[in-house]
Amino acid sequence: MKLGVEQVRAMAAAIGLQVPADELPLVAERLNGIIAGIEAIEQDYGPELDYVDPVPSVVVDEEALR
Amino acid sequence: MSLNLDYTTISVQARLLAEGEVTPTELIEHMLGRIELYDPRLRSHITVLADRARAAAELATKRLRAGLRVGPLHGIPFGVKDQLLTEGILTTLGSKVMADFVPIETATVITRLEAAGAILIGKHNLHELGKGGTVRFPYGYPRNPWNLHHSSSSSSNGSGVAVAAGLNTFAIGEDTGGSIRGPAAAMNLVGLRPTYGRVSRHGGVMFGWMADTLGPMTLSVEDAALVLQVIAGHDPKDALSSKRPVPDYAAALTGDLRGVRVGLVTELTWVEGIHPAVAEAMRDSVEVFRELGAVVEEVSLPATRSTGPLTSATTDVDVSSVAVRRWLKDRWYDLDIATRTRLAAAAIVPGSIRTRAMRLRSIVRQQVLRVLERYDVLLSPGNLEPPTRLSSGDADPSAEVKSAVPSRHTARPFAIANTPTIVVPAGFSDNGLPVSLQLAGRLFDEPTVLRVAHAYEQATTWHRRHPDLGANIAAFTMSEGGDKE
């Protein structure tokens, strides 16, 4: 799947972001690169990804967060 | 004073200060002189705190004469990436959008270093917002002192330049996906990314909250241990900082590697694109480790091949969640083209894709930590190639955006795993550019990482080489190569 410039413009508008027209292709290219990268990962790890928790690797001091 | 202080380490400077061979004032003047002489070309500093540093040095000198040494870093000059808040002092994040920002508080790491006697001499240039990939640097491009036409690497590059050029004795950098280790690798330095939680993030501008980590950039492993000793430990102002006791890092530098198990990561080392000088350095390092008594075996971490898009799909999204409201909506053109398009793309990454990327981060982390149950450290190159030549300043910015995203193939997995990871000088290419190796250890096992790195460093001589600044700057000035400023 590859997103076009108009689709990217609409996605940006959904968060109130107006990307100048001449830079939309670059934003689209970057976003498509991210999506393609994740799609490639799905090929190798798709089923495994369903069974692992998406936990950040930080050390939480729960008392300090209270 | 007739001593040559160029490229002296913390431990050497501390001894000279203790023996009265040099005063803090003389040391600061030495550094300020080098900054004045070289930094107009190198552009490592955004702010030089000459008056403040002189006043601190004068006080430190008086105290030493009175027999008072306030801490282990008494009189040692240092600088910080301009991503760290400093009360009453400009903090730019290397961006026009923060060009007038003067904070009302100071980062904990700076407070701790000053309490240990160190003297803040300046704030360093960096990739915009501390996140890498900048094409146009508002404060000039920080030049690699080994060859000013070549890259100084990722976002803590100004801090790397300052130390590699002998303008500061050490620096504090920040590493999200490799930004301490990249510049260290590119400029023949030691760069340590501590375990997440080991060092307080308070007062750093840490929008990549789950990966941003502060750590030392130094001329030696011993210096990294000395700095970490001061900055490590729980901080009530950082809820994610660990309450684990801080061990004695210098005591770990025994030089003894007998029985230590080193795993050489195949997927991060023997890969397409590895530069011959890096491959040679890795083969040589294996021999060095074995001669020192370590057991070296190759290990496989297959998930580390897939970390390329993970920063964009996770930590960049975190950064964009702040950047959209603050800057992208109203100050689009005040950000560098690489920054604004990167963060705009991150801001619209679908949530489901971000979560899939977070799940893969868990798999990468699990693989790394599982292998570390069998090995004390994991070995890989600091980077797969020496620092690359910069493109011309006249190049199309869009094309540069595509080429500027730094290759962090070897750095990223350990940022994702949040293991303590160090880069150490390991050789030079035929054209005189540094190459390095990287060692990652178990969570909070900085002592072992430092011990192994120190033993390797002491068995080799690469860290003793320093750039010929006068010749390199003259060569750059005389050439007609592109100036990225």
C-alpha cells in the first residue's frame, strides 16, 4: 500500500496540520517509508507480534508516580 | 604554565590540579583559548560561557589553594548538548524555534557535575531538537575535526566535536537511537549510553521519553566511569530514574577479562556494506579480547535486522506529539526541512502501526536480553563505516533529506533494548578516519561494560590519537568543498 499526496494531506488535516503543497511529497515519502518498513517486519514477525506486549523498556518506580 | 594540556583526560587533569601543576583558572583559559582559536570553523558550541566559567574557575582555584577539593571533578571543564536546561542561560535545542528560550531551572546532571566541582564551559551545537537528520543547521554544521569534509554523525555531534577537538575535557550527550555513540564512533571518542533509568532525565528536553538517555562522551573509558559515577543515581525529579544503588565504576576497571564471555553479533557485524577497515577492526578486536582471556563466540540476534523503521514509528511519534502543537502548526518554516517533514510524517503514523512497532521493540529487547543471559557483553561495530563525506551545501535539500537519515544499524538495537552500551576507538581507515567497536551489557551492568571496554582500550593505542586541528582546518579552508552552513 502506498499513500498518495492527497491522502497524506487529509491525514495531516485531521490533526489540524496544513503541510505546504510543495513539501507534501516529502512527507508522503517519509510516511510511506515507515509503513513499508513495518509491512516488511510483518512478513517476518507478524504472528509473533500478536502475542507480545508493547511495553516500553523503562524502569518505573510506581511509588514515585502516585 | 608550560604543560601541554591538549587532549588531557579527566584523570590526568585531576592529578595535575591536585599536585598544583595547573590551576582551574589555567585549565579554563586553556580551553577558552582553544575554543576561540578553532571553534569559529568547527562550530561545536552554540553558547560559550566564558565569564561564568572564569568566575567558577577562580573560586575553584581559591578553594584548592585553601586545601578544599569539593568533589572528584574539581576544576574540570565540561560542556553539554544544548538540549539540557540551564537556568538563566540560552537553551536552543539547535533550533530557530527555541532561539530565545532561557530556562528557569537546570538539568539534574549539570547540577550534579557542578556539585562535584566540574565547570560548565559551554553548550553544544546539535541536530535540531536533538533528534538527528538535520540538513540546514541554524548555528552552523559541527565539523568533524578529523576531516572537516566528513560527517560528525548524529545529534550529539557538537558535543563530540568539542571533546574530540580538545575544546572541553568531557561532554554530556543524549542518545535516543544512537546519538551519543554515533558521534563518538565518528570522532575517536568513548561514548556511553547508560541503562535507561540510571541517569536522571530531569531538565533534559526529552520528548522521546521512552528512549532518551543522557551519558558521557570522553577521551577514555576511565573518564566515562568517573563522569557516570557523578551523574548516576535516583532523582526524585525523574519518576523513571532507578533507585538501585550506584556501584563503584572505577573499581570495575581491573583489566582482567579472564572468563568473560563476549558474543559477537553476526547480524550487526558481518553484513553487506561493512567497510573493510571496520571488518579488519572487528577481526583484530576478537583477537585482542581472546588474548586478554575472554571467550569470544558469534551469536545471532535476527530481530536486530528489522529495527530500521522503529524509531520513526515510535519515538519520532512521541516527539511529534509535542512538536505539532508547539511548532509544526505555526512555525513550519522555522524548522529545518528534514525536521519538519520527519515530524509531520511521524505525527500521522496510524496508531495501529505504532503499536505494532512497539511490539517489535519488545521482541528485539527480549532477544537481546535473552542472549545476555549467556554472554557478559555483546560486541559489534560502533558503525559499519567511517564517517562519510558530506554532500555539497548547494545540493537539493529534498535529496539531502533522503540521504541524511543516519545509518544506525548497529546502534539502534541496544537503544531499543535499553542496555548499557559503549563505543570505543578501534582503528582508522586508510584515509585517517576513525572506526570503533561497540559493547552492550546487561541492564544496569555498566561495571562489566566499562571493565571490558577499558581492558580493550588499554591493550590498544587508538584512543591516544588525536586530530591535527591546525592542518585539518587549513586543508578545509583552502579547499572548495561544500560548506554545510
